[in-house]
Amino acid sequence: MKRIYDKYDKKAIPNLPVTHFEGRIIVIQSEGEARRAVDYLMTFPRVGIDTETRPNFKPGGMHPVALLQVSTETTCFLFRLNRIGLPSCVVRLLEAESTVKVGLSLHDDWSQLCKRAEFKPTNYVELQDYVKPLGIIDMSLQKLYANLFGQKISKNQRLTNWEADVLTEAQKLYAATDAWACLKLHDEIGHLLATHDYELIKTQNDEPHS
């Protein structure tokens, strides 16, 4: 039986083994590449999704979303929206009834993406809602993954420049891992909900476990 916690101690995360996406990562920098990527992605019943935005270190204002990452279990596409905008083919994927989009804090992602092009997201799973029946309160991607898998997703690249001329290998791996991890979480949450093969440890006095 798996032990999970309603609140996960962030101080425990640095000691966990690191996990990362090990599949193909393909950077998309033209509309033609985007069309081919979307055609491929729409052959899958489910994809993981996330976005990245160049950080703004000055008060007020926010840069447009720069990157949309969409992953299957083995291949992740990084759409460089700062280069291509949000093309109609990508909108077609986001609105597709046939492909489930799995993500975390999707409301924020949809809001930022809609600033590039209007669309109505369809057939998606918000992991923060999906996990609630398990009794988990801490719902950041890193804490959820640590809680359910005992592994750490590194966040070292989060505040890097996502509008750089060339993304570094570390940036690409970070972005792909976040989208892929959503699929892993979706599978594990679904398994626990179906089997009830878990024990929820409730933290005492609002103190996270250590």
C-alpha cells in the first residue's frame, strides 16, 4: 500500500532522486513544423501539456507565453510561441474533442495562451481537481510528483530566458519533463482512485511531514 501525505514537506524534496523525461524532444519553430507535430499528436488519445514564460524581474507587467510543450509518453514537442505565435493548427489541438489534454494549473495556461489567439479549450483534465479525492492539499507539480513517486523534478530552469535565440539542453529537458510528468501523475492518480491502494497520512498541527 502506498503512503501519501496531505501536505508534502518541501525541505524533503532536495534529498529525493531526480527524475526527468527520457524520450525525444523536438523543438518547433515554424508553422509547417507545427502542423506536422499536431497531426502526430492528434493520433494519441491523451497528451501532457504545460507552458513557459520569460520571467519579468521588474514590478508590473508580464511577458507573453513563450513556449507550449505537449508530450506523449515518448515524444515531447516544444512549440516556440515567441517565434510562431499560436497557429490555427495548435488551436485545433487545444479544441480537439478527440485528444485529452492533461495539465496542472491549466486555467493560468489557458488564460495566457488566449492572449496570443482566442480559443475554447476542450476535453482537458486539471490535475489539481483530479487529485482532490485522494485528500492531497499540496498541489504544485513538484510536490505532487514527490508525494506520489518519491522523486524530484528539478525546477532549476524555471526562471531562465524562454525567449532566448536557442534553448539550452537543460531548458528543453526541463520543459519536456513538466509536460510528461503530467501524464505520469494522471496515470498514478487514476490507479489510486480505482484501487484505493493507498494510505493518506494527515500532517499534525498544519506541519508537513519530514
